[in-house]
Amino acid sequence: MPPTRRTVLAATTAALTVPAATATATAAGTPAAPSPASASEGRTRLRTGFERLQADGYAVFGNDRIGIVTNPTGVTRDVRHLVDVMHADDRVDLTAVFGPEHGFRGTAQAGGSEGRYDDPATGLPVYDTYQKYGRPLADIFTASGVDTVVFDIQDAGARFYTYIWTLYDCMEAARLAGKRVVVLDRPNPVTGRRAQGPVLHPEFASFVGRQPIAQAHGMTVGELARLFNAEFLTAPVPLDVVRMSGWRRSDFYDASGLPWVPPSPNMPTPETALVYSGTCLFEATNLSEGRGTTRPFELLGAKDLDGRWAAAVNELGLPGVRFREAYFTPTFSKFPNQTIGGVQVHVHDRETFDPVRTGIALLITAKRAWPGFVWRPDWIDKLTGSTLVRTMIDAGAGTDEVVAGWQEELRAFRRTRAEYLLYR
């Protein structure tokens, strides 16, 4: 009988040496139970994957030459960048940095990167990974001379937030280049309680969704790496996930005690992440999603919209959220330097708030309230993962009908997702 994908993955995992048994999860197996000491740590404060890696003397690296995929969110609790910390530590042979969208030091806006340069602070070569995948990215890893590719970037919890696909592309490229991958885990800022929203259909795959996961996936990057490795990569890559301790699936970001560093210019606060998996859908319309304001994805609007939109969506009684009539002037993106009207999203009970359902309700009411509403059809289908949302709304469906349309595929994803969760 030929080997199955899972038996190949198990064999790959078995070949790895995992020095930090309580801190590290391998590619396929169930993670080791935490020791009494680490359980005690969890009651006092969260420790990120990097904190546990450092406390263990970087043992999982061995003598490997290390390259790291990171951005400004890759910081310690006292906001030192972990590249600076590891570069100064003789126990780590850090030889390269790989910058994603917005760049390693975060100087680029959406859709941009920093290019290839030498980091002034450390002298390390910085390679640009943005919009690179497959063999071209594998060639970058080969040229860098690293043995292990490390990933440490704060995610926002939404399928279309591109850093998780940077992770996916790096895992596939590392496999092609014969490298190992280590993921240093960080919290999902909007909890890991449940997956929500439609699941991507393969024909709509793009950099805002490579594989069929839910719109709000409810996973950490370490858990996603395990899912990608077992379910989606062409073949598994040698993978270690350095787990957090002290994180519970019900925790929002403010429970972590960690500083919030904007993972991209338009994700300024954890509150932005809370609404993002729903209101980012307005990127696929001609309404402003609040870029160019201090409240991106919380402010939504367009020319000639007024208080009727807020009144209409408030009438729906959506759980955990209210909508304020708002007027604002974006400084860039849509309607630059024009005063426009719309709503501000105010979440008053984040435990009951459903961002994806709320995003659908906002789209439906906006389309009814504003005659000028226009889709960007290719973009809305990529963001939602299929034609379902756009065609149902165009046909006059209500929020409940649209949400019901993706429940079967969401249940299937939740069953798959459950196999790769690391935390209670």
C-alpha cells in the first residue's frame, strides 16, 4: 500500500530533533503536555514563542544558520526587535532577514515593500519576499545561505490578511530549497474561539487567500502552519512550532500583556483587528473603508451618504455592536480630501460581536441606502472566496440568508481545523 500524505508527514516529523519538548510542537503530532512549571507560568502571564525560545537557549536552532521572516511586530515585551536581540546573542547564527509586504522595518504602505538592502542597525542582508513564491522564493532562500527559515509576525485573524500567506509561501519555498521552518507563535488578537464566515473556493485563490480556510479562521500562525503542512503544501516541510504558554482561546489581545505594534499601517489598534474580518469587504466596493483616517475599517462611507445608513443597520439589532452616523475626510485612498458621510462601527460587547455577519449586514444596507454603490466584482469574490456573497446580495437576499449560504462549508472547515489546534 503506498504511503499516505499523513504517514509521510509523520515520518518527516519523526526525523526532526526537538530539544524543547514542552515549548515546541512538531509538524503533525499532538504537542507534549506542559510541565508543571510551564502550567504555572500560564497562570501568571503569556509567553510568546520567541520568549520561550530565548529562555530555552535557542536549542531548537542547533548550529543552523538562521534567516527570519518578520516585520515591526517581531518585538520582545520591552519592544526591542528580536532581530536586534538575536543578532547581539552569540548563541544564534542569524545571517539573513526576509521582509514581507510593508517591509521588515515597516516603511512601505499597502501593496509595497522595501526591496533588497542591508539593514543599517545590524548589517544583515534583508531580502524582499513580497509577491514572491515557489521557485523564485526558494532561490532567495538558497542564495541567502540559511539552513532554517524562522517566521515571527503578528497576525490579525482574517484570511485576507496577507502575512499568513507569506508564511504559506515561505513554507512551500523552504521545502523546495531543502530548508527547515520554525514558527514562533503569537496570539490571535481576536481570540481563537471559533472560525467564522465563508470558506475560500480554490478557483478564487490569490495572495489574499491561497487555500480553503474560513474568512475569520480562529487560529494562531503556529496552528495555521500545522494545517498548511498537513493539508495544503505539495509535500510537507520539516516544521517546528515554538508554542506560547499562558494563552487561552478565549483571550483577546489585551489579555496578553504584550505591546501592540501595528502589523501594517492600517491596522493601528487591536480594535481595528476586531472588525477587520468583516469591514475589510468594503475594499471591494467604491465606498471608503476608512483608509486615510485614524480609524481605518471602523469608519465607512461615501459621498452623499447620510444618517439613513446608520439608522438602517441599527434597526437590525446586530449583537454586540452599534453604528453612529459619521462624517470624515480621508487623506488618501478613496475620496481623498473630501468630506464624506457614513457610519462608525462601535463594538460594545466583543464576546457576542460577529464581525463577518456584521460586514455582510453593512454591505446589504449600504447597497440599499446609496444608489451609487458599486462592486469591484473580481475583488469581492477573492475576499469572500466565491461568488456567493456578491450574487446573493445582488439578488436581494438578507443577512440571514447570505450567512446561511456558507454554513455547510464552514462546518467542514471547523472539523479540519480542530485537528491542528495547540491551545485549550
